[in-house]
Amino acid sequence: MNNLIFLIPIALFLGALGLAAFLWSMKSGQYEDLDGAAWRVLDDGDDKPKTD
Amino acid sequence: MSCCAAGTESAAELEALKSEAPSPEEMWLSSRPLGEGRRQVDLIVPGVHCGACIALLEKELPKVASIDHARVNLSTRRVSVVFDDRDHPETVLTALGEKFNALGYPAHLPGGADESADPVFRDLLKALAVAGFASMNVMLLSVSVWSGAEAATRDLFHWISALIAAPALVYSGRIFFTSAWGALRHGRANMDVPISLGVILAYAISLHETITHGEHAYFDASVTLLFFLLAGRTLDHMMREKARSAVRNLVRLSPRGAMVIKEDGSREYLALDEIEPGMRLAIAPGDRIPVDGRIVSGRSDMDFAVVNGESAPQLVEAGSLTPAGTLNLTGPLVLEATRSARNSFLAEMVSMMEAAESGRAGYRRIADRASAIYAPAVHLLALGTFIGWMVVSGDWRTAMMTAVAVLIITCPCALGLAVPVVQVIAAGRLFENGIMVKDGSAMERMAATDHVIFDKTGTLTQGKPRLINSASVAPDHLAIAARIARTSRHPLSQALATHDQPATDMPDFDIVESPGDGVEAISADGDVYRLGRSAFALDGHNEGFERATDASQVILSKNGQFLDVFLFSDQLRRGAAQAVARLAALGVDAEILSGDREAPVKALSTELGVTDYVAGVRPRGKVERVKALTEAGGKPLMVGDGLNDAPALSAAHVSMAPASAADVGRMAADFVFLHDSLEAVPLAIAVSRKAGSLIRQNFALAVIYNCVAVPAAVLGHATPLIAALAMSSSSILVVLNSLRLRRKTTVESFARPVAGQSGADVVAGAGLEASA
């Protein structure tokens, strides 16, 4: 019974964290272009070290 | 040309590739200010297909002066360009349009007016996320209660569940509550009424149980119920939104404004709403007429297909009337606006469409019809259970608990999921074949159709002429004619120009187009070639030269001497004959309603084997024909593309339009097909019918499940554990049954490789033009 006092808040907190993360990612427009995101991850620019 | 494999483009996209960049004035009108002297314009670029396209556009576009940055959205095929509007925005936008063409990604402006992000979808997704979170946590707590928690722990868990469920119920449930309240206020019952009642009552009785240290609580049932139903609703919305955005991305055919010539001779580009009768407008070749007008000066050929359905262009001169939406082909025109945009021909069609809308307003969705029977039955059953237990046991608490259990067990969870899942999968099948469905109700109506009405020009035929005697004309004459024709916009010239071989060696011509007559080309050695009407090409003499009456012709002459005659005729749309045959196999009658003359319509109907046809029909006539069929108890499907078909499209039980259709028609139609082939029509009917039968199967499954579960619930055996198990298993069963539609064996899909093949050729041609 004593374990429950902190285990349940932890479980709820982690769940709420996931929910908040989802709502944030939606608000910041990360689901606007799923096809594009899949391609952008492959693009590594010109692939040359920066010249100073 | 884009980097990606040819053949991935649909016919509509190929059409878009051939279109020209929007004018800087139009881009300016559709751009919106971002503040600090910056503006953003959204353009649709159908050629974007992969990561290399994104990288190229985002790297190259900002190289144009004054352009800040560009962002590609691959899912919607849109590019947002942010530019500095402080110095000469017109030159910036002109340069932008040229840059798009130079890169090989022709762009056009979005078609629809409403471009904002979809707030309803976001709300649904948020509600779904909250319901998912709540149901997961409450379910975890419930599982421990079911596995035998001691009384004190059980009470604690019930309290925590109650605290999690309450905000979730308010936030996620409001979508159902508002809809149910709206229906009740109008004295109707929809699916949301039993859902809302079940969820609220379950929560209330569980809260009462928790306060009085009771054993059973239904918090998990009430939130998982919401979760499942929201999932169904979100899917339904996603399907509609996908189709809508695809339709919005098609090339907009009506202009946003026009170049107005002021009294002092200066010119200004005004938006459509600002054009008043009496203003003088300059119309360049290739422009559409913005408002009804009368020609003041100029001479040209005009394409009136959107008005009368005839494919052959007509000659217009000073004094001719030009309805809004018609296309100016060859010569520049000055016209005087006779009516404002609000009162023009286009607006007249729209108001006729609104008047005809009753065709489908009376239709009620299958789910709503089912729930009209289902909801009262469920409520009566729950009430009966309550009264029965009151009589037998006299304990109102037991009676109430049992009644709520009945409500939860019978809650149309499976039904709420059954219809959208089937329709989303069916819409996906159609989407693969280039057919877009506006909403689920369209699919239900399509399944019931028993009569198809086809428009002729642009629907059964391609609406574009093709050279039919290329075998019998001299090859060198054809080569000369094709080269000369390249400069003209006249549809006959463009048909000739497809026979041009860029590789052949040809003297340079000095080419002058004389609108309404033809094209004159003077070669370097002084020979005068003329291509056009007989009177023009043969210099007046030999005027009675007419070879064919039912085909359009163009004559090529050299120094006034007859060289050759080219004959053209409108070609059948690909798959038209197969479509008619397959419709007959499906038991659907077909008929042709056309605004064109009798002879071509008759020839076409004989060719296709369609016995019923009516020629020379006005837009109102088409609506009346549709109404007559409906009154006779039929469920007509209208397939048409022109502006003149739009009222009939909205009057019909269900309607379908090709992607090349007029804007208004595309918006009015329930289905829009992107590929060229007309086989889309029988395919849409077949898939819709299959979906309809799966929906009925799912209803049957749900009824069987109720027959088993309800007696147990009425007798008071439905503990929260049993309720949760029964609910989830019935939902899973229904979803699995719906997934059977994905199996390719059930519906024959039509050949796509052919479309890809012809597409590749056109793309190569378009690429050459763009780079030339």
C-alpha cells in the first residue's frame, strides 16, 4: 500500500508527460508534413566540413 | 523536370505541368502580409515528389533577389515563399515564376478560397489523445481492481479513476455531447444520443458507487468508449480532409482578377470583386474571361466549352458577348464588363446549383438511419431493465446498476467504428486509383445508384481535337504545318504541333497569327505559308472548299496554292467503351446528355453502344432530366465536367467529375477522378457497393453480439470486467471484418501501367519545352 503512494503519481506523471509531448508536437506543426519529414532526414546538406 | 520516376504523376498533375506560371498580379492578390515588410505566397507545385526536389527548391528559390526563404510541404505539394515586398514586388514575383519554370517545377495558385489549417481535425486529434491517455491509465487501475484488490485499495483506485476520467469526459466527450444536444433539440435522435447518455450515466453511477464504497465502477468503460468512438470519427474526418485538399490543389480555372484599362489609358490589375459594369478589360490570349462582357475591339477564337459543351472554338468579334469563364484562345481582346462578378454567368450557375441542392439534402447516412431505430430500442430496454429489477428486488441501486450495464453493453461502439473504418479503407482503395471521395455519405449514395448520365464533351470525350488523317497527308507538309502551328494556342494548332519533330531541319519562319483566321508564316526565301480556314489560306479564291462536315479542318497553303488539308475530330476518353460495358455488367443504365449538336452526339452514342441520348440540352434541361429521374424513383449518377453541368451535378443523387472540370463542377461533385480513364466510374460504383455490403455485415455482427450480451446484462451478470471485454472484442471483430476490403481480389482495379506510359511521354515533352 505504501509503494502505491509514490508509484501511482509516477505512473500518472509519465503518462501525462507523453500526452503533453504529443500535444506540443502537434502544436509546433510536426504533423503538417509527414512525407516531407521522411525525406528531410536523409538530406545531409553538401556533406563537406565547414571552411573557416 | 522533376528528379523522380515518370509515371507517378496523375493526369491532373500532367495537365498542371503544361499550364503557365500564374501572373505576378495573381500571386500578389493571393499573398498575405507577415509584417515587417514581408509577405508570404503559397504555391502548389505538383512536380515535387521526393527529398531531392525539396532540397533543390529550398536551395534555389532564395537565390532570387528579395526572396527570404521557401519551405516545401511534400504532403500537400505546396511551397510557401516568403519575400520582401518593399521594393518592386512585381519584379520579384515575375522572377519567382520564371525560376519555378527554369527549375522544371511549374507552379500554380491554390484553387479554393479556404486555405487555413483544419481546426476541427486538430480538435479531434487532441480529444483523441486525451481520451487515450485517460483510458490507458484508468484501464491499468481497473485491471488491478479486477485482479482482487482489497477494499481500501479498491476505493483509492476508484477515486483516482474518477479524478482522471472527469476532465477527459468533459474535454473529449463534448464533441458527442454537443452533437447529441443539437439532435435532441430538433426532436431527432442520432448515434450520439445513446453514446452521451451511456457515458454520462455510467460516470454518474460509478461516482455514486465510489462515494458509497461500492464494489463495481464503470470508469474504464466510459472512457474507453469515448476513445474508440473518437478514433472512428477522426478516421472519418481524415478521409474527407485528404480528398478536399487534393481537390483544392487542382489548377484553378477561373481568374482572380483582370487587367482594367482606365479612362486615361493606364492599366491596373483589380481583384474580381472590384470589377464594375462599364469597365474596360484587357484580355490576353490564353486568359479566361473574368466577368460577363461585350467585346469592344479585337478578334479572336474563343473556347465556349464551359458554357455550351461544344469543343469547337468560335470566332468572336467586336460586339460579341462573352460569358464569364470562357477561354480566349488566339487574339488579344478589349471588352466592356456588362455585369459584375456577383451577377455573372458563373454566379448564375452557382445559384442554380444551390436551388438544385435538394437532390441530396434529404439523404440520411446509414449510421443515422440505423441509430434512429437503435437508440429508442436501447433506451426502452434500459428503462425496462430498471423497472423490472425495481419490481423484482425493490432495490433502486441494483436496478440502476443493471440498467447502466445494459446501456454500456449496447452502446454502439462497434457501429461507430464499423462505418468509418470501412469507408476509410474503401476511400484508400479508390485513392490508389486516382479517385477522390468527398465524404462517406457520397460513397453510400454511390452504392445505390442505378442510372448514369454522362456529359459528352470533356467527359466521354477528351474535349481536345486530334489529327485523324496523319497517314494520308504528305509527311513534309505535316512537318511544315506542325512547325508553324507551334506558336498558336488554337486547339487545332496545338493538336498539329504534337506532330512536330524538334530534330528535323526546317527553315526559319517569320510567323504572324491572325486571330480568327489562322497563322501566316513567311520563310527566309520569301515563300508564304498559310495555315487556317480555307478562305484565309487560299486567299479568297476557291472558297467553297469543304471536305468534311462533321470534322474540323485546317488547310495548309503555299503562296495561295493548296498544299494539304488536315482533319480533326474529338477523341474518346480512354476507357470510355470499357466503362460503358462494365456499367452494363453492374446493371446500371447509361445515357448521354450533351449541349453539343445532334450529329456528333449520335455518332458517339452509336460508337459506345449507349442507346439513350439527348443533344442540345441547356443547363436547366440537364437539371430537369435529373429531377425527372429522381421523381421516377431512380438514383441518378451524374458524370460531367463543364460549368453547364454543375447544376445537374449538385441536383443528382451522386455526382462525379474529372479533374479537368470547371472549378465549380469539381467543388459540386462528390467524386473527382484524377486519371484520364473513364473506368473510374464503374470502379467507384463497384468499390462503393462492396463497402456498403461490408457495412451491412458489420451491422449484422453488432446485432449478433448484442443478442448474446444483452440478455446477460439484463439479468445482471455484466460486471465491469465483462463489459470491457465484450466492448473491445466486438470492436476488434468489426475492424478485422472491414479490413477484408483491402484484399485486391474483391475488386478489379483497372490497368495503370498504360496511364504511366503515356504520362511519361507527355512529361518528356513538357520538360523539353520548359528547358527550351
